[in-house]
Amino acid sequence: MTAAPLGRRFLSYVSDVKPTDPPSSARVLVLLAHPDLHRSRVNRRLAQAARDLPPGRVEVRDLYALYPDYALDVAAEQAALSAADLVVWLHPIQWYAPPALMKLWIDEVLTLGWAYGHGGDALQGKDLWLACSTGAREEAYHPTGYNRHFFDAFLPPLEQTAALCGLRFLPPLVLHGAHALDAPQIEAHAALFAQRLASYPDWPELATLPDCEACVTPDQDRPRSGDVAALS
């Protein structure tokens, strides 16, 4: 089983890292955002696969469980990000975008002067990996399908968010047609997800990926003080 053959961006094979290889010391932060997790077939299983890895290296933060009132603890989220080498966004695609709380997390946690802009270098040199699922089958994401575009046409806002923060955007792991998958297919995908988390950064394709291109935000494009949203 492959993750998603469409588009050069996507992860499509399992790395050759063997279970006997020495464990990496890199730290992984999985940000899970599913608004109805108890009914989830894919994201819930992937989150459990991450939690089942040896302790101390992978942290899973269930955003909807932590913040049912949507009142984010920005300091706590930034502290978790600071400790990670790989940040994983694990969520379903809803209306061609992340769920609402994931978008709010982006809005409130990736702050000016911390994640981007003048002095905002807290995330420089880290990696960001999108692990997402769609209800639509893969063929729906095609110029002749009802979504009218290949799936990677919907990714530029997320990729540019990463770039603005100095995060390298890794080839996403995408699973289409989540509603129709059988249990063995989901288990195979969860095994791939866990294998990748366990073996990071020893992924063969990372050696060929360029560093994150610098995206400098001019000072005149952002207020020097006050509420950014209120001044926009």
C-alpha cells in the first residue's frame, strides 16, 4: 500500500531503516486535530500508533481534548514546539483545509516576533510533516474529478505558512477515501506512519530536499506593536 501516488510532493514508499538501527534522539511533536475523534477511523488509529512508540521521544497533543473551549494556551504550545525537531500536523481535510481548531492554532501560536518576522526565529531549521486524510477518493482530486484539481493544489497555504516560519515542509502523508477503507488498509497506513515517526530523520528522501527558503517579512508589512488582527 502506498500513501498517495499523485504529485511529486507525496510520500510514496517506506524507508529502508531497519528496527535494529540505533534510535534517533530527535524529538517529534504530533498535533492531532480531529473535531469528532471518537468516530474517527484513520486519525484516531494513527494517533494511537504514535502513542504506542517507545516513550520519551514522541509527544501527541490532542488539540480538541486540550482545548474544548478553543481557548489555546499559547505559551504551552510554543514550549512544545520549541522542544521538537519534527512537528506533525495530523488531521482530516475539511472543506479543503485543516479543521477549525488547527487553523486557530496556526493563527494564535505562530506569533509575530516568535515564529516569523523580526526576531521570529524560534522554529528555524525544524521540519513540518502533514499527515492528513480525505473523505473523497483519490480520483476525485483530478482535473476530471469533482474536486477539479490534484490534491497538491490545495497545499500552498500550508506550505507557505511553514516557509514563513522557517520550517521545512516535508512530503505529506495523505490517505484518500478514509470512509471506505477496510481495517487492514488502515492498519497498514498506521504502521507506515509509526515507522516514519520512529525513523525520523533517517528518511531517504530528506537527503534530496532543499533547505527551507528564507521568507523575510519586511517590518512595514507588520505593525510594530499591538494586536495584529485588530490592525489588519
